[in-house]
Amino acid sequence: MTPLLPPNVGADELDDPFWDGCRRHEFLLHVCRECRRAYWPAASCIDHGWAPMQWQPSSGRGEVHTYTVFHHAYMPWLADRVPYAIAVVRLDEGPFFHSDIVGCAPSVVAIGLRVEVVFEEAGEGWVLPHFRPTPADAPCATDDRRIVP
Amino acid sequence: MSSGAPEFCIAGLGVTAQGRHLGIPPRALRREALELALADAGLTRRDVDGYIGTSSEPGFEDVRHLGLSPAFAWAMSAGGATATWSIINAMGAIRAGQAQVVACTYGAAPTTRPRGASGGRSGGYGAYGYGYPMMYGMVGAASAHALHAQRHMYRYGTTSAHLGAVAVAQRAHAALRPGTIGYGQPITLEEHQASPMIVEPFRLLDCCRDTDGGVVVIVTTTARASALRSKAVDILGVGTGQNLRNWWTGDVYDLHDDIAPAAHTAFGQAGLTVGDVDVASLYDPFTISPLMQLEAYGFCGPGEGGPFIAAGETGLGGKIPTNTGGGQLSGYYATGFTAVVEGILQMRGEGGATQVADAEVALVSGHGGNAGVQNTWSHATLLLGAHR
């Protein structure tokens, strides 16, 4: 049985609304209502602080900004998964999100690959977002995906 | 500190054996390093009026065990930047009138199991987790650095052979340095390419290994050091950077660590430029690290790090001899102290077979500190000078 959360890691309680959103198959980001900048994980806006921050649904789309493929299993529960790809997804709304890339061979993963979220039951009441390649015509929400222009 | 004679210096260095499975508890390593540093400087325990711990333990039990009576004792934690940071912090404490002689102390034994410990293999530093990404199987510092390496390869065409050139060059230095894990064991690029893939693009020989060991660096004023036994090493300039600002702009994976502001501050204090640096001692848990840092400091242009190193420019006859003790990759992993120690040795002319002739300025870097989703938040730059 794969433990969802290994002993030395836990989901940050300030991100609970995000994980609750995943249970509803909603991919939320922490958005500043003043300037519309989006953040992940939960953060204070660098210009407007905590007060205007609100969890809001997002596109769940982005592109692979960088990635790696694990060939070594650092822990026993990962032994049957190697090789597997871990990517930093640049979400269309701006923030980075670390995820595995599913629905394709690790060798297909490349920087710039368009990806979209897919939710999967992970046991113990958890639903994890994963990312998979999207069709090439998937729209990008904005050209400038920097959080700070 | 800018212009004029350096105000601070390193007046004592203690380095224990550094290696795997030494079987010595961390506190004993710190004690031994302290005694070596005091003997090096010609100081006594009672002279130490400031203590900065840089290991994961809080350090208060250390002070009693070490037999010290300082005015202050605190611990710092910034991963691989802690060593360089601790020296900056010691300077600040001295400047603020809180101490004259500060011991920056490190000792760890990640490859020695503590007595009474149970269970399986710990995994060491290499199996660190980074918050929620660990749920997907992102485990270990190698993967966190691989994310930077992949960007560099994508943007500039850097290759595994370029990374291998880093490993080969540093092993060539370690092969000549007694007491390192690579001593007497040079490697070839073919051996690097044949080593197993761990996390792309890193092969086994792109990664450092955990080692046990202790280091103490004693920081004091140049005036105080003039009466001491050891050959003082001047602190010419120091600087810090923080990668979070690059996280906000989305540039964090292209930059490795936040060198620009640190270099600006440190070189400005020293009144030097990168062209004045004779030897570089760069924090190097993985081969991509010195490659990207050489670019960031300006020893070569953006994207040129791979060809620069492959051409031998970081070797003893090259433009900027780098990690002349083998670094962490082939020397030993005393977290950030590996780089600090080598900078000090070079400025004292004690580099042995890999001493850079007539070296007068050493550049030392450190980076690290985890924040859940990214591994290189803190950066510190240190410019050391041979005392004239």
C-alpha cells in the first residue's frame, strides 16, 4: 500500500481549501482580489497582503516548465513506479505546480508540453490532481504568465 | 568594509577527518574541529566569546559539551548557505560589539547511525522531501537541482557530457588531495557516461555523496588576528541573495540560485571585479551547480558554462581553477563548509598539489534551505583574500 503522505511530509493546513477543491474536482488557486495575481501554495500577495486572498477555480491548464525523470527509487514505495516523470507545470494563471505527468510515457515529457489537470482518487479520502498532455489546440489563457509583470 | 584594510578575517581553521562511516558522533566531530581551530589560531576556549552553530541541532548542549563560555550562542539554518551565512553573522556580531572571537561550528555524521537508532536506512540528505511534491514521488535534492539542469539544457544545449566535464575536472583535483573520497581515483568522461542514470539528467557521478566530518572557522577582527599564530585570511566582501524574488517572477529555475545581488554586494565591498578572482570554491551538490554559478558570476557568458568547463577552464591551468579540493562532488560533503575550507586553504597557500600559484582572491559560494517546493532559497557569497 502506497502511503499518500510519507512520514516526513504533510499537506500544509493553510492549503486545505485547495485539497478540498480537488475532492470536488476543482483546481483552485489562491488569487488576490486586488490585482488578480494567482498564487500556489497559499501565500500573501506580494503587493496586497493576506486580506484580499481568495481561493478561486482556475483553468487547470498549463505547460511543462521543467521536469525530471526518476530512474532511482529513493523509497520502497516508489520502486514499482520508476521510471516516472515529475514536472513543474507553469499554470496558465501564472503559478508553478509540481506534479507527476500521467497519460504518456516519461520519454514524451518535454519542456513546453501543454498539460491539463486530471483528478484521481488516492485513498483515505484524498483526491490528487495529476497532469496529462492536452491536445495541441488547447488555448493558453494569457501570453504573459509571469505573476509579476 | 569597502575600501581600506579589511576589518574582519578568519583566524583559525579546524577540519577533522571527512569521510563515510567515520563512526564518530556529531558532537565529538564539532569538539575535535574546535580544538583543531583553537590550536591553529593559538587561542584558548576562554577566548571564544561568540558561538554560532550551523548543524541541524540547536547547539545549546554543544556549548556545555565543548567547554565554552561565550557571550552568545545561537544556531542558524539555511541549508548549504549556512556556512557562508554564519561567517557574515559572526562579522555582524563583532561589528555590533557582542564578541571579538566567534566560532562558526559544523559537525555532522549522516553516514553514521546514532546509537540507539532503529529502523531501516535513513536515506541521508539525498532523500529529503520537499512538501507536497513528495506525494508524487519527488524525493531528494538531486531532483530539485535537476529541474534547473533541464532548463539549462533546454535553453542552451548543455549536454550530459558537459556535466560530466564538471565531474571529471573536480575529480582530477580530488585525486591529488589526500583525505578526500576521490583521492588517487581520477575518473574519465566515459566512466561518467557509463554511470547509472539517477534523476535525469543526473547520473551517479553527477551527484555528491554524504560524508561525516566537522569544521570550525574562527572569525575575528584583523587587528585581533595580527597577534595570533595562524596565517589570517582576509574577508574582503560578503553578499546575500534570496531566490524567492525569482520565484515570484517565474525565473527561479533559470537562475539556480540568486547570485546577482550577492555578487554585486560582495564585489562592491571588496572593490574587485570577477576578473580579480584567482580561485573559485563553489557550492556543488550536483554538477550543474558550478556550471550555472560560473555563468552567474560572469566567468563566462550565459549558456557557455558547459563548453567553458569542457575546455578545461576550471582546471589548474584554466581561466578560473574551481573547487580545487574536489568540492563536494569528489572531496567531501561538509555542507557549505567544503567550499569555505577550500577558499581558506587556497588563501593560506595550503592547497598542496592543487594550490593555485600566487592566488590572492578566492570566491566562495553557498546555497540551500528548503521551503517545501524549491530547494535553493538562500545564497551567500564570500570573497576571501590572502593576508598581505
